[in-house]
Amino acid sequence: MIVYRAIKSEFQQHVDSGSIDQIILDSFEKKLHKSTGQKEIDSWWHSLNFMSSVINDKDIPDDAGIAIEFQIPQTSKRIDFIISGSNEQDEPFVVIVELKQWTTAELTDKDGIVKTALGGGLHETSHPSYQVWSYAAMLEDFSVPIREEKISLRPCAFLHNYEEDAVIKHDFYKEYLDKAPMFLKKDRLDLREFIKKYVKKGDEGEIMYRIEKGEIRPSKHLADALVSMIKGNPEFTLIDEQKLVYETALFLAQTAKHKPRKQVMIVEGGPGTGKSVVAINLLVEITKKELLTQYVTKNAAPRAVYQSKLTGTLKKSRFDAMFQGSGRYVDTPNNTFDCLIVDESHRLNDKSGMFRNKGENQIKEIIHAAACSVFFIDEDQRIHMRDIGTKEEILKWANKADADIHEYELPSQFRCNGSDGYLAFIDNALQIRETANVDLKDVNYDFRVMDDPNELYELIKEKNEIDNKARLVAGYCWDWKSKTQKEAMDIVFREHNFAKQWNLSVDGSLWIMQPGSLEQIGCIHTCQGLELSYVGVIIGDDLIVRDGNVLVDPSARSKMDASIKGYKTLLKNDPEAARKKIRYLIKNTYKTLMTRGMKGCYIYCTDEETREYFKSFLKS
């Protein structure tokens, strides 16, 4: 979708008349159904005046196509400026320009990442050349007209306020500078020559019109790259019921658009039953069939981790469009996608957006957006006050859409060393439900209770040497001080001389994979839906045991924890429902944390009586 489309002569008239920013804003609001801040409006004015002067050359044809704020299909990414036409040999070309008003930047040691002033402070962000190259790559991967008409894309970046320094064109970024040249304040004429090399004849905007209206379908190159990532990888091997669910979902995805009714598939399964393995296999195979699909989760961590695992010869950004958050389908037209694969469906919400002011219901919107939707769900992993993902809720919206409904279950337990008994033990120990597994007798799983958090850390450190798949996690009972104070410690036990930071500020959603992250502590938001070999869990004072009864105390949670926000209001309106829900959420949080390890779980409880309670199961 293009916010502003014109030819060069019209664009320059709009700039010269001083109305370009208002024209773009009016179109922006009409097409995107939202407005934007003054900062972005000002950036249009300043940057587009610079671009107008760049293309003010008689050798750049007046009827060359101009497109501004082109939203890349199936993503929220927008390209700043495009000029289209053809060269001397009548070959179609599109020059993509990423516009930045930066004046300074700092080097980082991360691939394609710089630091610059954003939002009142220095923040890490994509290097402009990397950013615009990745946008071009996404278009090549998904736009049928670009591939079939052999339209060549030439990305570049224009930092019109930036003076030459030793940072922005440093050799560390050479790979991306070669793919997408960068032009600084003094390089305006060089950018003009770059454009003139490819746009000799005008197209009256027809090339971008065809791209905008053209079919969206993944390329064979992208599909082949995905297939090569999982081929022969035992982590993605399907067994038993996983294979049945996979083949059924694949058949529904392939045939859904030819059926009069939508297809909705619900797959239930506990921790480690292989829900995500099936989901990723589906993503790869459906893409291989050149059907439009996406892997969807509310939580960013599973998206980031699986996207990273599928990155081999291609850069991670090539797969960005295939991994999406659950709130992006608010305005998606009916049946845009052949299939949407929704992992961690229990985490879906009703409203979307930062301020929860968009849409009606994410389940409804996902079903509407796809001919086939596959929901992987484990209701016992709902951990947030706003989580609405239940089988009942999915069935409700599927029935309202008059969809064909297919229900499956993944019963076998593959995490926790193949032991259903450990899961049953956790349910019984946390008093979520009574089970026959009142102890760990005959359960082949390494479960230990530690008296000192340092012992817990050392044990996890030892296990991590095996395969880099052991991590410490904790309930959200400590404020995230290190978010604003880089050197501050978050989780501190002075009596044990123990101090660690939360993980989020350094590795973010990829914390669970990074070797150095052993020194940090993860939370529910960066490990849910993912697995380790061994997990160490710090149980805070939000879960305590008194006289054999497992109790919860929401007041012990950090004030920064949004997962129980709204509890106090519910408590005033419906005390019984509030207490029931908070018990459910806190117990589910610890059940989820304690079932991240395939081979073992070690715990440290801040409360002594709680510690002794869990020890009693080991004695028996």
C-alpha cells in the first residue's frame, strides 16, 4: 500500500508549494486509518525537500514514478521514498531511498547495528544501509510482479544532515554499504548520479502501481532456504501424533481457499508436546508450496528464537515478514492469507496496540484474515490478566465465522525427559489439580531443591557446559532496575552474597540462546514457548506454602509486572473471581517456568517453609 503516489513533476510542485507534508498526512490518515505525530510530519517536510533538490535534474525524467511511505506487504514496515522508471535498455528499475535526519552515530559490535539518538537517548537500531537492503530483500521475496517482470531494485540510504565521520561508513558495515550505498550531507550530487544511472526514462508510476496491486507470494528461493534449515535437523523432526497434526493442517492450508467455508484447526498440547515443532514445519512446507502464511505469537521470544534458528545463508531480516505478533491483523482484509499458524494461542488478547485501543478480538481477526487458521494451545499456560486464549473462545469465533472446525490433541509429553509423571507431579505439588503423582518415585527426571541461590547458579552453570541449554529464570518479584541503571542489580539476596540482573536489556527475546546470558536471569516473557535442557527456577514470595497449603500473594510481584495489572480493580468488583484468577495465573506462571527443562529442574524458594515443602516430596 502506497500512501503517496505521483510523478516527479507533481511531487516537485507539491514540495515547491509547501503542501507536501499536509498532502501526505491526509493520505496517511485516509489509507492507514490512523494519524501520526508532529515529529514524523516534520521529517516528511525536511527530508522530502532534500529529495526534491536531489532529483531536480533534467536527466531524471519528469514522468518518473514517485512513491512515498510504501508499506511493504504483510508487514508494518514502510519505505520512505521510491523513484521508478527504466534504464537506456528499457529494463525496469526501482530506486529505494531510506531517509534519515541523523547527525551522529556510534559503533556497536552487533552485525548491522548502530547506536543513535532516538526518543531522547542513545539506542541501538539497524544501520540505515542494512535497513533499506532488508526492505528490498523482503520485496524480492514476496512480490510476484518484481520476480516475474524482472524489476530490479536498487536500495540506498540518504542521511542528509550527517557529516562524514569514522562511524557510519566504518568497514564493520561494509557488507551492507556494498549492497545499499550510503549518501551523506555532502553526497547529494552523488545520490543524484546514482538515481540517474537507473532511471533514464519515466514510467508515470506504473511500475509501483503494478507492485502495489500485484500478487503476494513467497519466492522459491526463500522457500528453499527455509527447507534447507530444517532438513536433517533432529530438532524439527516430527514423530507420532505430531506427524498426523502436521499432515492434516497442511492439507487444510492447501485446500482452504477452494472451499466455501473457512477452516479452523485447534491443536491442544501440554509443555513439550511439540506444538512449536509442528508449527515451524508447517511454516516451512506451506511456504514451499508458495502459499502465503505467517507464524504468529503474542510473545516476541518464540518468534525471535525460531526466526534465528531458521537463519542460515540468508540474513534474519529475510524472514521478518513471516514472523508476526498477534495484534497486526486488526485491519487485514478477509482471506488475505492462505494460512495463519498461531503458536501459544493461550496468550492471545482481545484488544491490540500499545494502548489496547485497536481491534475487537485477536482470535476473530486472525480467523477473518486467513482461509485456514491453526491454533496451538495449552490453556494451563495462561499467565496474564489479559490472556483470553481458551478453546471455548476459539470455538466461539470459529462458529461465528461459520468455519469448519477440526480438533486435535498432542497427548505425548516429549519435554521433561519423556515423563508425563513429572508434569502430573508439578500439578499436584502446586495444588493446581490432584493427581496420582504425589511424589517423584519412578519419575525419570532430575528435580532438586537448593538452599542457596549460589548453589542453584553453579549447578546450572555446570549443566550449561553440556550444550548451552541451561538457564536461570525467576518469578517477576523484583523490579527491573537495570533497565535505566545499567550497573544496577535486580535480583539480590544479600545474605547469600548473590546479585544478578534481569536479561531483557542485553539480549532481549534471544536471551535463551545467547552463551553470555547465563549470567542473567530470564522471566516468563522470554522463555514461555521455548525449551532448555535444564532450568533453574527462583520462586519468589508471590508463591508460598503455609501448613501444607500453596498460597499466592500478588502484592509480592514487582510493580513493573504488567501481567497482573487490573487485579485490584477486579478485586473490588468481584473479590471471589479476582482471587480465583490470580491463584490461577501465579501458579500457571511457576508451572510454566518449572517445565522449561527437558532433563531437569532445580529450584530455590525465597520462603523457607515453601522450600521445606518441596523438599518433602524428595524425602518421600
